[in-house]
Amino acid sequence: MKKLHTILLPCLAFVCAVLLLAACNGKKNTKIKENPDMEYRTLGSTGLRVGVIGLGCGGFDDIDSATSRELVTYALDHGMNYMDIYDANPKVRSNIGYGLGDRREEMIIQGHIGCWWNGDSYERTRDVEKCKKGFEDLLTRLHTDYIDIGMMHIFDKMEEWEAVQGSDYLQYVKDLKAQGKIKHIGVSSHNAEVALAIAKSGLVEVIMFSLNPAFDRVASGNNPWDPATFDNMLPGIDPVRVELYDYCAQHNIAITVMKTFGGRDRLLDAEKSPLKVALTREQCIAYVLAKPCVATVLCTIDNASKVDEYLHYNKASDEEKDYNAVLNKPTAQAEAGKGACTYCKHCAPCPAGIDIAEVNHLLDKAKIAGKVTDELAAKYKALAHYASECVQCGACEGRCPFDVPVRERMEEAEAMFGY
């Protein structure tokens, strides 16, 4: 028996050591700690906990390595633990790598697959050899052997997404995950219809998407960068965007947000804003984070001294975050559409228990479809209370920041759904 112990104990110790090593090798970001001054959310089904204020890489374009180190260090010290890196510029990537230093595992990184530096400028590509070189270059310059979220870089047209089905590009992305070089698969897009299709493919856990109060009112397929687009803004949130946000929330797909401030801070300036009113950073961030599918807001910051301006959101009062106070102004209403439901739920509570926002949501979808589809009928039937139960008290209308004629819409919903 003693001889058996002599043989078994070393073997058991060896097996335990192997299992422990495997567990440690498979577990990254073990150094991440939550800062009490930062709000954190779970990044969809990845299980990763991320600060609601994150770093974009745009601010690193014109800064040196020392400034990069100061910026990243200060950001990490104050709870900003999520960063997007799409830029293929070797200087930018090297500076970020230097900025991270020995703190790589404290930062959750979404790095893009399909970015290539041709020697003079950045290219978006699906050429697998270029993608491989571009991705390996990212790993090398960041001094790491993995990227947390491997983002398929910018799919803005449906034909682009359709073109990669069964392709070497898509297989390369899947291979990177199988090899552990990326831990999760994501995609970046500015087009709600395309983003929704990719979400429904079941491939991605994270979507980087352009989201703000102005873009939400641009009809899908229109160019949000064309000023003329905003001459005909929708009266409410684009229905395709609503469906995207709902789908992601229901299927635990995280959205990381770009263009929170409208691109180049347009929404912070009344003269430049399509809404013709100025929002604050806190109001823009609050608008975005009001959507349950959103995990973090990616901000363009170019030095450590500016970090606190964005982190102020975590200390801001409810009044400072109240975007409705601005969007309810006559100038904003004229642009964004007075009387349209944005499903913000400020109308609640209803004395009859009606989920007014959801009834309005289903009503709008039915009106756009021109009929009550089987899917809409099923969702309406699943509600705890129906539009027909409205007691016409009008209390909801007094709370609505957009002057939605709720009582009329409940009558519309009853007529359309039958009860």
C-alpha cells in the first residue's frame, strides 16, 4: 500500500498541476478590478465586466508615446477598462502598446480584423493575407498574444455581409477564436439593418454601433453623415434600430457605442447639431446607456487631463443626465418630431398596469408593416394588460416629455389589435 501511495501521490500532484495551469492559461484579464467610482455592466454573454465609459483609439492619432502612457495609465486607474483599437497606423498601435505597458491584462480590448496599413494609409479589407498580417501586427505592437473581442471591421452594406458567407475571411475569424487569439467575436457597423442581420446570424457577442439621439431618427439606409439627411428626420426612433436594440437585449448581445456625441462632438454644439439644440456629454451618455443592450460608451480622448470630463458622468446628478429636458425644447421637437413615442417609459406608471411604451412600440411596428403580423399579435397577446383597459385618465400624458397623445394611441392600438 505504501508503494502504491508513493506512485499515486506524485501522479495526482502532476494532474492537479496540469489542470491548474490549463485553467490559468484559459483565464485572461485576472487583474481587472472594479473601481468604486465607475459604473460597470456585463458585456453581453461574454461575462466580462466593463466600465460604462471606455476609450476609443481616435485620440491617439496625434500624440506621442509618453502622452499615450499617461492617458492609458490614468484611464485604467480610474476604472476605464475597455478599449477599441481599429486604427491600423503602426505609430498609433505602438503608442497604445507602450501606453499599456505591463498592464495589458487590466484592459479589455476589442481589436479589428480587416484593418490594413498599406504604408501610407489605412485600408478596410477582406483579403485574408492582409487581414492576417494586420492582426498579427496588432498583437505584436500591443505586446500580447490575444485580443478579447475580435471585431469584424465595418460591415455597412448587406451585400458586404452576404459576400463573406463561406469565405476564407469568415473562416479566419473563426480560426482565431478556436486558437484562442480572440476570445469572442464581434462586428462594427453603422447600419442598423446590417447589424441586425449579423446579430441574428448567431456569430457575434458584441456589436460596435453608432448610436445617439440624432442618428436614432435617421431612417435605415440613409447616410447620417449627409447634412441633407436630417432635413427629413423621423418623428421617433427608426423602427429597424428599435428592433436591433430589442433583439440584442433579448439575446444578450452587447452593444459598444461609437459616435455617442454625433461625430466630432456635433451634438454638443447647437449650431452644428442636427437637433438644433446642444446636449451635454452627460445627457448624450445617459441617452445611450438607457438602452439595456448597451455596455459601454467609447470616447475619443487625447490626453489624461481630459479623462475627468468624461468620467464626470459617474458623479453627475439625475438632473445633469436628463436628456429629455433638452430634447423636449421646441427647437428639438421641431427637428426630432413632437408627439412621437420614443419608448422612454417616462409615462409610467399606468393605473391600469398597461406597459404604454411597449403598446406604442408594437403599434408603430404594425403601422409600418401595414398589418398586425403573427409575431406582433403574439407579442401583444403576451402583455399583462392591453390598450382596451385604458381608463383615459391622462396621467401618462402629463409625464410624457414628447407630448405623445397616449389616450388616442391606446384607442388606435385597441382598434388595430382588437382588444
